[in-house]
Amino acid sequence: MASQLEERAFELLRGRISRFYVPNLAERKQVLNWLGMSSTFVRSFDALQLNVDKFEDASGLADYSLIEIKVTEKELPRLSESPRGFLFGMTDNEEMLLRIFEGESSLWLVSVNPHSPGYFMLNWDELQKLDLNKRIQYQIHIR
């Protein structure tokens, strides 16, 4: 399930990007099946950029590209030119899909700030060329 913040980003992108599509769970599993990937990656991408009219017309990787979306409410008036100042987290699985399917996947950084709504798209290579400040954070679940 998408958060309210993600839903706002999806709505912004639907209004600006043709063939932007947010798949349901069964469709996500179908995409992973086409990619030969485990269903453990089902939450490792958020949307698709379709190269066909609708998802039902897709039959493989040539018909779409994977999109991982990161969202902020921060005001970033120059986001369409540069992602400078955008802070986000990324799981190992999200990073792996971006790396493995570099030509068929991208990271979209989206601001839903009412004063500066917009987005910036980049692939794995482009992300690595940016001046990044990365740190490792562990998520711990006590049973």
C-alpha cells in the first residue's frame, strides 16, 4: 500500500507523464516473473513507464521500464534541473534493481511541496556521478 505522500506523488506524475502506471500486487508479481526475479522484490519498485497503451498489452521488459519513486514535501524550486538537497532512503533490493536493470529502470525524485511541485529522473549511473553523502542504517525488528 502506498502512503498518502506517495499517492500525492503518483497523482502529480499521472498529470505530467504519459503512460505512467502504478501496478497492483498481482501486476507487480507478473513484472517480476517476466524479469526472472523473486517475489521478494515485489516492493522494490513503485511504478512503470509503459511503452504500450496499457499494462494488459505488456508481455515483457521491452514494454515497460521500472520506476522507483522517492518523495519529499521539502521545497526544492530547482528540482527539475538538479536533485541537490533531496534526502531519501533506499533498500538493498531497490538499489539492486536499479543496478541490474540500469537501462530499464530509473529513480524519480518527487517533491509534492505546493510551492515547488516537480520531479527529477535519473538512472543508476547518473545517481553514482552525483555528490552523495551515504550512510548505512539498520532496521531492527525485535520478535
